[in-house]
Amino acid sequence: MDQYRYILFLLLFTWISVSAQTPLLIKELPLGNTPAGYNEDTLKMWVVKYLHGGGGIVDTNSIKFIGDHRACGLFGNGTDIGIYAGMILSNGKVTSAAGPNNSGFKGDSLGTPGDEDLLSMYNLLFATMGAGRVNIDTTGDAAVLEFYYKPYGDEIVLDYAFASEEYYYNKQPDVDLTGFPTATSQTPDLFAISIERTGFFENSAILPETAPPPGTPKPQRWVNVVTVNPNTLFSGHFVSNPTPPPNSQQLGTQFDGFTKRTGNQDQIYIRRKDLVPCTNYKVKIAIEDFWMEAPYPVKGFKVNSAVFLKAQSLRGGANHPGWKATYEFTNPNPDFSGCLIEGGCNNIEVTFTLDEPAPGDYYIPFRVLADANRNKIRVSNLATGMVIAEDSIRFIQDETEITILLEAINLTADVPNVTFQYATNPCEGRPTPFGGPIYSGRIPMTLRNNEPFTFTQNPKTYQAYCKETLDITITDITQGGVTPINFLWDGQLPAMDTLTYQVNASPDYVPVNVGDGCGNDSTIQVKIINKPIVLEPVLDAFLCGPGQSIVIQINAETPSLSDYTIDHVRWYKLPGNTPLGDQNGNEITVVYDDVVGADLWTCGFEITDVCGGTQTGSFLVNQSELTLGNDVWICNGESKTLTANAQAQQFEWYATNNPGVILSTTNNVTVSPSVTTEYALRILDLCDHIQTATITVYVDLFVPAITIDPASAEICPGTTITLTANDAESWEWQPGGQTTQTIILNPVTPDTYTYTLNASSLYCIDKEATQSFTVFPIPSANFLFTPPTEACTGENITFIYSDDPAGKVFDWDFGDLTTSDLPNPTHTYQNAGTYTISLHVDQYICSNDFTNVMTINPLPVPDFQADLVEGCLPVTVQFTDFTADAFPNATYVWDFGDGNSSSLKNPQHEYTTAGLFSVSLSVNNTDRCAGSILQSNLIQVNPNPEANASADPYLTTLDTPEINFFNQSISDSTIQYYIWTFGDGDTSHLENPSHIYQAAGDYTVQLFIETVNGCLGDTTLYVALTEEVRLFIPNAFTPNGDGLNDVFEIKGTPVADFNLYIFDRWGGQIFSTHNYEEKWDGNNTVGDPVPAGTYVYQISGTDYLLRPLSFKGIVTVVR
């Protein structure tokens, strides 16, 4: 028994007492807002959790109560009735069952009708007593609980007690209650507990076979006030309330008496045997009232009775325990939910707990789907570590719980959609010819591969400018581990896949720790190499004479970031690298070189930026004439500042193609030509010379562009898309940081993506272009079907699409050459087999496919023949099964219509009672696929006539040799033939012949009869013809009026002048007669009964030859 469930049951009550004199505690079935008028969920909970004790399956959808809700309830504190707690059904209010017993009777009239099956019981009972039938309105206040129950074993047991107010109140001993034979007297309330296949009803609440005398009709073995009371053979199972003197203790119920399960005789409870395991049986528990006519001032449905059903006592047979299964993943990480991870990172522990100790070796089967994944899951006993190679869990004697361990093994990649299936009860898992067993216990999972971390690069290298901010990641080079993978950058939380980082050194290193929830751990570095510094060109310096100097700024063209600085510069004379200066900042002071004089020399320099990166450059120093140096390039749309590294009295800048327009009168000019342009500078130097120099600004017309393939810029997840840049010197794509001209992308998440191209030509640096594309979702193609595990031929199967069908096009293929375009179609298979169902779903440009396999078992079409359909008792019939589409291991349930059944395929049955019998056959291929057939009134079993005859006289003398014979046979059908044999060679075919014997002697007379149905009967009697008087004189008789041996009767050959005298022991005559046919009834001459004792008889007369006769003897009167 599940002790926790039992405790919960008791807590339904507000208080509990164990006192023998404390009344029962009753809770009636609550009302509900359903058509049934009661709370259906409460009733289902009572039956499943409190009445059921295991060993079978209660079909909760079939549970229903018929009657007034006040006639059904729970009870507790039932120690006095031998059942502490359980359910109660009554033909009155269940609350009326509570004690104390303070009235002669307790009665309620609920106004509900009677039950048809109980009415048939009443009529069957009355038939055995020779009474007539009654109508349904003779019964009422029925309370009926019914449901379907599938036992795991071959029997169903249920413990109960019957109680009634029809027992006499406070009478010790009770009066005899067996005298209620007909509907016109106080007929007892009836109840029944029927456990039969659908369409049949048979009361199993009966006395044990050993209780009544052998041969007692079944209706007279039903448990009720007539069969169980102080005056019956089954009194040991009766408890009166109050108890017998001298205690006379009031018990905790109002009922005047009730049955108990154990006593000095066989136990009284329900044990329905010889059932077919794993087959639905209808359980019906019913009680009702009969119209009462009794010497009480009440009539109608008044006097209450009830049946108490013991909690947890409904069980489906011994040695077939059910079980519960629970499971948990060993790793609590929510990211690993539903994943079986290799290496022990996340296992599954499944615990199977039997409802009761194993009766011996006991197995719970399981399987892994798909079957190809079985070698990827190791199943072992957690306690012993032993691997379970066979797909079943073995319990040994008395074992109640086993925990198995599921581990992922032999993986090279993740495996989704794996299911561990197990049987949830002993009825599951019968394999069929079309596939393996299907179990309803399921643990869905994904098998996850678990390998140590490896990296395709170490370190991973990026290129960036000093002080540039960029996104860095190593997800693309990380292999192994179990997602989600954590990337911890430079020891700083939180972990993130991508770090936004500003370059601060040249080169710059960023350490990253890589770990997962399965213990894999590694550390690598990201190396950021500084992109080369591009310095702005420095124009030639001009110094026209000794003592002059000029300050020149060195600036970076790239990077051009706000916080980027040149922190130091040193310069020197080329060639030879003769040092000229060294200072912080970005300025150089150039002094006229007297050694060179009016000539040219080259000034070289090296700068160091804020990240420590360096770059070198040089420029000409012209000490003879003005020059501007090499021509320069700009990118179209950009501007360029031209600075003359010269000191002068006047400056004039102009484009040589438009000299009339002076662009600047300082030593620098900013220009932004859209085409290549030559510019000129005219100065009046400090030496009072006018000098002119030119420089050409070339324009780079580079514009980055992206082409996309496919051109529609629309793809589905898993499809590649190609982005290609036009020709350039360098490319960088974001996100991702790829530096190739073409990138191939394979996005899997539906979304709109935008990629930015940063491209550079020789002079157009870091120019951007963008391209967007859309990844549309792949529609789900998953589906379910109802029924979910197996179906039968001819059964409607509903296929249910598992997602929103809006905007989608469906193409179903049911595997039998039929299709559908509905989102949730219904389909019926006409042929058995295993079918692969496929669904193709289109949504815009994307599609998906999903397949599932379903086993269609044949629906058997039962048929049978009987080799004999009519005969005389006993009739033996051979039944032959002709069921179409039956499995080799199909189960058969025959009902022969006479209360007997068989589970054989081709049974032979002997009918031992007469009647017209309907025969049914139910064939189960599986629990679901079953068929039945009923051949009504198939077998006619005709009763054999009961042959009986008499003779008059049986004994005679030669003077009267004629004897008359009388047919006294009893037959349900017409007797068509009579054959008498008189024992002297003569015969007769008359019904009532006379025969004259020719000689004295003893003769054996036989009567043979045959009915129109061909049924035979015979009987034998004995007659005699004698030459002398023969008298048969009894030596005792019992004149008590019971119809048996009540008189002193002389039998034999006739006696002439007959005289009979009876004398007491003192010689007084107390009786006389002269009539041979007269009998003494045990009274004296005045009609008073004589005392028990011995008396003397004296007989005299003459025989047929007038010879005198005399007989004298003793006869005993027994009273």
C-alpha cells in the first residue's frame, strides 16, 4: 500500500478518532456544475487514489456515478466495521450511516430510480422461489458506481462490507430473516459488485462455494440480510449492532448489522478469477431499495442499506505489481536541460519503484528510439554499475526499487530527437508483426558530443590601428566543448562571446579563458597587430640663406582617431643618419645647413605614437630655390592642406588652370579638387626674391561597392550567401572582421542582417559600403498524431501540425499513396503495416520536411462457428475461430452465455444447464485493436425430460393381477414417444397403460420417453404379484407437520376384514381403524397428540384365499 497516499486520504477528514464508540466520519460526494450533478473530478480522484490499490489501470474517463450525490461518499474511523476507511455507497444518504445506533431503523427516500441490472437480480431471485416478476418502479434510490478497469494479472479483488437497517434492531438473537421469499413481503435490499466484459452483468458479491449446501442456486448465495445473519450457515460473518449481551456495546454506525470479511468460515470478499490480463473489464457497484411492505408504519424506499468499499483494496491480481518511474538529470545547469552529455557531464538517473515487492524475477522493458542510437546510450544499474545489455530492467525477489543510469557514449557529433521509452505498466509493450513495442513512458533528449577544446589559430590575429576600437572574438576558431561556452576576457566578468576593445599597444595581446559547464577549460590569446601608420606627406622645406630655420609638423594621415597622438619624434640628416634633434611631440625644427650652402639635403625622421608604434619619413630641404616636393594624392571628396615649409614675406596660392584666383596668402592652402589639379605657390622670400613652385594633387576616384549572390538578398537558414567587394587594396567586413574580397556567409537564425565593408585603395582609406539581406525562417514540419502510439485499420487518425499554420503550404504523404494539403488532416488506413508519414511545408522561399513512423495494426474481424447449435443436456460444443486479421499472439475472450468463459482460440464447452444462449467472442490484437461479435441465441440447450411414473397398486395378489401405470414425467417440451416395459416381456406405447400379470413374482418396470426435441428420459419402478400377503409396516414416524414421515401408514397387498389397533404401554387403546387406506396421524381418539414414545400396533384380517392374518409390533412416535 502506498502509505503516503493513504495518509493523504485520511487527511480529507477534519478529525480522526480510534474509539470503538465514535461514529463513522462521512464525507459525501460534492455537488458540481456538470450535467451529472456532482463534482466529477472529486469522484475520479476518490476512485483512482483512494479505492484503487494498484495492480491495474483505472480508465478515469469512464468513471461515473448514477444516483443522488448524497448516496456516495468517503468514510473514515470505520474500525468497528472492520474497514477503517474507504468509499461508501448507500440507497439513502451516506451521512445517515454514522452512529450511534439510536433507532429501530434509519431511512431516506432520495427519489432516484432503480437500476435495471439489480431489477434483473430481483426477478432471478423471485424465480428461484416460484414468485412472479416485478417492474422497475418496484425499486428505487439506486446508487451506482461504474468504471472500466484493466488488471495486470488474471484476477481482480475488492474488499467490502455490507450493512443494513433491515436487520432487527436490538434483538438478541435476531429473528430468522430467511422468510422473505416474495415481492409482497419485506424483500431485502440488494447490492451487487459486477466485474465483467462490456455488455455483461454478474454479481460477484456472493458467499464462498463452501458456505451454502452444495447445489444452492447462485441467487441464494448473494450477500444480503437473508443469507448473512445469525440464523444462517454463514452467521460467522455477521456482526450485530449493538453487540450481543452481556456487553451490548453500541458500534460506530447506525446500521443494525453488517457483514465482516473474516470469521469462522471462508472469507467474504470479491475475487474475480480467470480474467484475461490487460483487458478492460467493467466494474459496476450498485445498491438500491425495494418497495417495503412490513409491519412498520412506513412504506416506500425507506430502510437504508450500504456497501463499504475498503480503501486501496481494488487490485488487479497478485504477482503483477505496477510501478512508477521518475527521472532527473544529474547536472542542474539549466543550459543542459534535456541533454544527455558524453563524458558524464550530464547523465539521467531513472528510478523505477514497484507498487509492491517483486514476486520473483520481474521485468520492465524499455527501448531507445531511433533504434540506431541504442549503441550511443549506455544503460546501467546505478547501484551495481552493471551494464544492462538487454532492453529490460530485472527486479529480483522482494526488490522494490531500481535506479538506472543513462550515459551518452560513442558520439562524434550531437544527435537530436532521441527518446528513451519505457513501459509504464505491465500491459504495455506487446510487439506486433509490424514493429517493435511502443511504450508511453518517454524521456526526450539530445545526445551531446563532448570533446576537449581545440583552436584553429593560437593566437588569433587581428589588425587594427592604434586607438582603434574593434570587436574581437574566438568563437569562430573554437572547437570542442559543450555549448554554451563561456569566454572570459582578461579575467574580467561577465563572460561574453565578443569583446569590444580599444588597441593600446603595438602589438596588443588580450588573454581569454574558454570554459564550459562540463569541466573543459583552456586559455589562448588574441594578438592585435597595429596597422601601418600612414603619415601625411611633408612638402620640401625652403631656406633661402644662413641663419634661417623653420618648424615642421609631422601628422598622421591614418589613423585619424581623436585620441590618437604622435608622442615623440627624432630627426636626422640623410644619408648617414646624423642626429639633428630628438623631442616629444610631433614637431621638427629645421636649421639652414651652412655646410650644404645653396644646395639640397634630405632630412629623415622617425615618430613614435601613443601605442609605441613607429614610422619613418623624410623630406627635402632646398637651400637654393623654392620647391614643394613630390606630387600628392587625395581621395575624391576629401580635402588636402598644402603647407609650404618656407619663410617668406608674401605667399600666393592658385590653381595653374585658374591663376587669377588666389586661393590663399599664407604658407598653406586647403584644397579639395574633384579631378587631378596642379597648384602653384608664388612667394617673396626673405632674400627679396620671387620664387614659384608647383605641385600636383591627384584625385583617387575609388568608391567601395558590394555585389550579393543571390541577387534577391533573400535566403533560408543553412543556405549560403556571397558578398563580393570591388577591387581595392584592402577589405574588412563587419561583423566578423574578414579581410578577403569575398565572404561566404551561412546564417542560421532568421533575421535581417547588415554587413559593412571597410575598404581602402591606395589613397582612399577606410571607405564604407553596406549591404543588407534577409534570412527567412524555415517552417517547422513537426507533427504529432492521435492516437500517439499505435492505431488500427479503419480507425480515424488525426495528424496535428505542431506550429502556427498561417502562411504555409502543406503537402502530406501518408505512405499509402494518399496525400493531403490540410494543416491538420484526418486519415484512415485500410491495410495493416508500418507507414512512413512525411510532411513537406513551404513558407515563402523556405521549406522543411519531417517524417515519422506509425504502426497500423489490423482490427480483427471476429467470426466463429459452432459444430452443434442445439442438443440435449449436457451439450458439448466445439467452437472454431474464423477471425480475420488476427495476430498469432492475439488474445481471445469467449463468453458462452451461461456464466462461463474461455481464453482459448478454439475452445470446447459443455453446457450443463438448459436454455437459449448467446455466445460472444472478443479478439484483441493489441490493447487498442480489438473486435467482438455476438451471435445471439446461438446455442439451444434443451432440458432432458424428468421421467417419473407410478403404479397402482405396486403390490397385488393373483386374484387382482391388473396394475395401472401412470406417466408422471415433467418436460419443458412435448413428449412424443412412450415405451413401457413391464418386466414380463410385454410392452406398451400408451401414456398411461394397464397391464395384467400372469404369474406371481417381482417385476422391474421401465418407462422410456422422448420429447419432440429428441431428448430422452427414463425411470424405473418395481411392482410385485404375490400369492401371500406382504405388508410394509414402519417402526417409527415424526408427526411434526413438516410433510416428511408425518403418519403411520401400512402399505402392501390388500387385506380383507382389515383391523388396526394402537395401544399405549399400559394397554390402553388410543387408535383403531378398519380401513386399510387410513393412516394414524399420532393423535389419540379425542384428537390430542400422543406423547413421544413407543406404542404397540396389532393388525388382523384375511387374505384373498380367506386365510386369517395377524401382525403385531412396536412403533415409535418421535417428536
